[in-house]
Amino acid sequence: MMISTPAPHSPWTAAPQYQKAFQNVFAPRNKNFNIHGMNKHWLIRQAKTPMTNSSIQFLDNAFRKRWQTLLSVDDLVEKLVKRLEFTGELDNTYIFYTSDNGYHTGQFSLPIDKRQLYEFDIKVPLLVRGPGIKPNQTSKMLVANIDLGPTILDIAGYDVNKTQMDGMSFLPILIGASNLTWRSDMLVEYQGEGRNITDPTCPSLSPGVSQCFPDCVCEDAYNNTYACVRTMSALWNLQYCEFDDQEVFVEVYNLTADPDQITNIAKSVDPEVLGKMNYRLMMLQSCSGPACRTPGVFDPGYRFDPRLMFSSHGSVRTRRFSKHPL
């Protein structure tokens, strides 16, 4: 069974009893808030920096309203769990709580949206409870939305290896299986969206862009089309992205040294290493079914040592896996 909850989605209309909640809550002012994305794709660079007061008020209000709508989600989850408990089915039920995208509120001077390659847009919450799952534990494995289907099939007793699904069952992670072999790389893709006509509210902008509000700051465009390899392991925390545009623009981040993805270091990485990363990306884009479940890089002839990437940028080693939500 799938339940679509009240969504923290525009126009963010909260239930009447919650419309005055969180009046003193504001969007996080982290390091990449309201700064210029000077070394990023043109769509990020076009954002107006610093943002106007009206844009900041707009995004703070959006952040607050999203929290208000989530209170109704809390109510729904509580009612569902109590109903399952009442019917005696709670201990026999798996509950997955997740979302389809992240969100930004002011990062790199982009007021609000969800379409960029950065952590704030690609990470989503994923909470699971059910038989055999110990409470209050956090996994550090790299899990994607394509893994939900295989996991549910695995729970139902079906052999996922008989399917042509790209994802992996993370049921072994949930139940704490030992000696588990898991992926270190994940494909992230987005197909940009634009408008064929000029936005009448922003006459100075050319066609091909969209979501240009407030203050005519555009959040999307046809060539905001990208593919990335997100690498997370016990030693590495990296991201490599290519845009499908005339610039052939590339962004590379060392998230151990730069968790807010402020500095794109693509131009200072050895071209040979970039070539290997490009091939790595192609492997992830072209694989199908079981081949996509192989941990790490698929072609042994192109095994890539991330240490080559950052010899001039400091070590990217971490003590253990960086703590990120699933």
C-alpha cells in the first residue's frame, strides 16, 4: 500500500490549525546561503547576489510553510501506526517514509526549488521500520530511489536477481547483515525543463528558461540537463557531473574538504583523471539490470583511484564514512 501524504509542496497550504506554527523559524543560513556560484554552470551563475530582501522574505516564508504542512504528515503517520497497532498488524508491517527530491532555500542565491545537482536537492529522507529492523540506527550505505522496488520484492520473498531492475535490495542493510558488499557509486541525472516563449513577467530573459521567480531568478532551463557520479565510501566523498550543453561544462567536488560544494575544482583536476571519470559515468549510464548492481566501477580496465584527483587539494580521506541520511 502507498499513501500520498499532505505535501510540503507549493503552494504549501497548511491545515488551519498549523498556519501560525514556526513563526520564528527561518531557512538555514549555511555557508552556501546567499553567495554567488561563481565557478558553476551558467544557470547558477545568473542568480542575483546578494538576494533582495523580498527574495529572502519569500524563501523564509516558503521554508516556514513547508514545516507547517509537515505537521499534517506527522498526524497521518501517527494515525496510521496507531491503526496498525489496533489491528495487530504493526509488528508484521514494513513502513517506508521517503520523498522524491530535496529542496533549496537560498543556497547559491537560488531562492527556492529542487532541480540542481547539489546535496541539498538530491538527498532525501528515508526512514524504515518493520520486522527484524533494530530501532534508532542509521546506515551509512549509499541508497537510491531505484532500490525501493527491489527491497520490497526481497521482503516479499522474490529473488531480485531474477529481475532486470537496476537497483539493489537494501533489506540486508536494514536487518544488519554482516560482510555486506555494497556500491560506492551512484548515478544522478536530470533532464532540464524550459519554456519556448519569453516569460512576460521577465521580458529581459530569453526563451529556454523556466521557474524564474522571485526577482526573475531562473531555477531551470533546457540545458540544465546533467549526469553525475556520486561516490561515497569509507574513504571517499566525491561528485563528478557533466552538463549536456555547448559549454560541455563539468563540475567536480571534494565533499570531505568542501561539504557545501562551494568550490568547483574541475579545472584543476588532471585531464586524464577527468577522462576516466567520464568513462565511469558512461558505465553507470549504459548499464542495465544486474550489471548496475556491481559495486564500484564496472570495467576493470578503467578502475579509477580518486586519490589521483586531489593531490593538489589536500587529502580526501575521512576517518569513516561521512554521516549522511540514506
